[in-house]
Amino acid sequence: MLTQYSLEKLCGRIRDLDDHEKLVLDSIRHQDQDQSIKDGATLAFSGLLIATAIVLFASGQDSLTRITLFSIQYYMAVLGILFLFLSAVAAMWSLISSRGYSDDARTALEEYHALIRLRQGRGACAIVLGIMGAASVIFAFFTEIIL
């Protein structure tokens, strides 16, 4: 997401842009906001599933959802927590990405667009890692119940 300083710096150059470039800038701003929402949701989802997996480890002996230490379910849950942690880091990395822009308005617009594409790639990586982590935790949970 754009910092206030970088947004003011970029918007200060808007008077140098023509109407088409202003429309492009508005579209890129919406993509920036959309990506920030996706990254925040991925971060929250990863945190929720990490907490869920930790509860599986902390369950009592007679609990239905208890994971036995050093079983396949244990390793799958640990792997899931690792994937979810990496997903949260990637989402956070995407959220805090920012950079300075050049003094030329058109070049600054291209740099802003490149930053959004970079953030979208990091966000996609976070989503894939989150899905892998969720699948591992769900596998650990349900196989422990079935077995």
C-alpha cells in the first residue's frame, strides 16, 4: 500500500499527466487497494489457521482432536504451520512494499504500475502457501479424527 508520503509525491505530478494517464493512475490505485485487501485477508486467514493448529497440539489426552506427537498427523500439522507462517510473511511483505518514484510523471506512473505487479506476485505466493498450509492442517485434523 502506498505510504502517505509516496502518494503525495506521486499525486503532485498528476498535473503533468494527460486524461488517459489519469485514468490509468486511477485504475492502478484501485488495484493497489484491492491487493491490500487481499493481503490483509490472507494474513488474517493464515493467523487463524496457525491458532487452530496450535489448539490441536494443546488439546487434552481425552480430546477428540488431540494430535499424537511424532505421528504423521503431527508432521502434517507442523508442515501446515510452516506453510501458513510463510504465507503470513509473504502477505505482510506485500503489504509493506513501497518505493520512491522518479521526478518524471510518466516514469513514476510506470514505476507505480511495476510495484503493483510485484505486490500481486507476492500476494499470489502468499495465497498458494496459505492453501498448502490449510490443506496440511485440515489433513492432520481429519486423519486424527478418523484414525
